[in-house]
Amino acid sequence: MGTQFFGRKSELERLQSFIDESHSGFLMVRGRRRIGKSWLLTKFRDKVNAFYFQGDDDSSSRQLMKKMAKAWDVYSGDDSLSNIRVIDLGWVRIFKEMVRFCQQEVEFQPILIFDEVQWIAKRKSGFLSQLKEAWVDFEKSGKTKIIICGSSQRFFENATALGTSVLHRLRTEADLWVEPFSLSEIRKHYFPGWTEEQICMVFMMTGGVPYYLERIPRIDNFIQAINQAFFTRKTIFLDEFKEVLNLEFTKASRSTAEKIMNSLEPDGSTMKSIRKRAGIRSESTVRTMIDQLLTYGLVDEKTRTGERKANRRGSKFYIRDPFLGFYFRVLRDKGRRIQKSEE
């Protein structure tokens, strides 16, 4: 993502409206991978002087705790957490210090942003349960604002959707969804000299995802720009689909998800045709995976009546995400040919 921030006026206004409310609040910022959520939140952080911490997949929970402790000391001006030995540091201690600060702070409004929360709340880390426990005290402060943000729809389904989910009913506002850039925004911010047809084609390839748009050279020659961005051996787009699937599926289920998405026709595929094209004999395996793909927003369903049916015999399924559709229908095979030709 480029350093210059542009667009996202409505999202910034929504965040400001949330902050301006006269009580504590808990907001979830959601959106597709690479859509610019962190870009938005860091811009907002600088505007309102918020505490911001971003998780990552490569660090262990211990390492993340230490990183957060250092970040919190900078924000709060107190080195209490940094002086604690790593072995003695835990989420209980970290949130206890945050609660103490938020309850005592009178000079400004505490705003806490936890970005890429699916990587902070690693399995059995205890982060979510401690956040939920601390929220009782944050809410009592009457002014603390909590924002959690992530790219994994599986995480939000597991952590917030069900009655038994750890964070169920904590949100005080409807989720803020960060949407793709529109056709007009793509033209305005990226390719003002291109034709409407070319802008439409770019949207079909990228889905209006800012990070993907940044990878396309801003030159007048449309064909040359697309070839440089997508059809070279070094392009990031040949492996990008794996990162999208990695957010939602385990290593064991990712292969099945890939097979099913690769089997979907542009105008949709039935359960029967999916099983045949994907080479999966088990009907229950396909049904289970389709349900997950629907839940995570990667696949959509069309029915004859407009309503889903239990047996789904009249349903057709198709890839919802434009970039993934472009990858499985065009880029996957052409990319393999390019790699072979350059070897």
C-alpha cells in the first residue's frame, strides 16, 4: 500500500462518529484481506492519538505479549509492562494495566485498536477471554473505545457469531465493513487516463482491492500494465490465492477448498457438477466445504426461488471474490505456462 492516504471518507466519518459517542464502545472492523483496513486504522490512529497494535502470524503469543507491552509503554508513558520478565508477562497482566490506565485517565479519551486480531488471538492464547473480562471494566469507565479488526471471516464467525462465542454481544455498534474501491474511485485514484472498459476489466481482475491495484503500473499502455502486473514469473498474484485461503482454512481442509473453487464455472455449478469436476466422491464433504465457503464470503449461492433449500439440488454456486474468480479461471493455468516457459 502506498504511503499517501486517499478515499475512505465515509469509513473515517463512521469511526469518528463512534469515537464521539458519550459512552464506552466496542466496534469490529471487518473486510477482505488486502482491502486497506490497516491503512484506514493507522490513518485514524494518527488523527485521534489511539493505541494501535497489529498482530502477525509469525510471532508466538509470548513474543506478541512482549511487543504489545512495549507499544503500551510508549502510549501510556509508563514502563511498568516492559520491566516485567517475559516468562511472567501474560494477557491478564497486560489488560489489568490497560484497565488501570483507562480508569484513571482524565486528560484524553482512551482508544484501543487491536489489528489483525486473528493473529493476536492465537489458539489457546487466552487473549479473547481476557479481553472479554477486561471489557466489563473498560465499559464502566464510560469513555473507553475498543476496536478490533481482522481479515479472517472464520475468526469472526467463531469468536462473535454464536451464542457460545467468546465475544458474543460485546459489540455496541454494527460492524464497520471496509469495502473495495468502486469503478469511479479506481479511475480517480489510479488510472485516470484509461477507458471505462479498461477500468471494468481491472475491477474484474482485482475486485477493487487497493493492494492489488497498487501492483499495476500506472502507465498509459493498458496491455503492457496488465502483463507486467499479472503475467510474469515474479508476480505476487500466483501465490496470493493461497494466502486468502490460509486465513480461513486449516492445512488439511485447504486442498479441498481449492479443488471446489477451481471446479466452479463462471455461471455457477451445481453440487453434482462440483463433485464430478473436483473429483470428490463424498457428498457430505462437498456440502460441508460449500457451507464454509458461503460463510466466509468466498462463494455465493443462486437458487431458483431466491431462497436456499436444505437439499440444494436447485442451487448453483459461484466464486464471489472477483480476484479469486480471475485467478481460477485465467491466471492459474496461464501462470503455470509462464513459469514452465521461463524455466
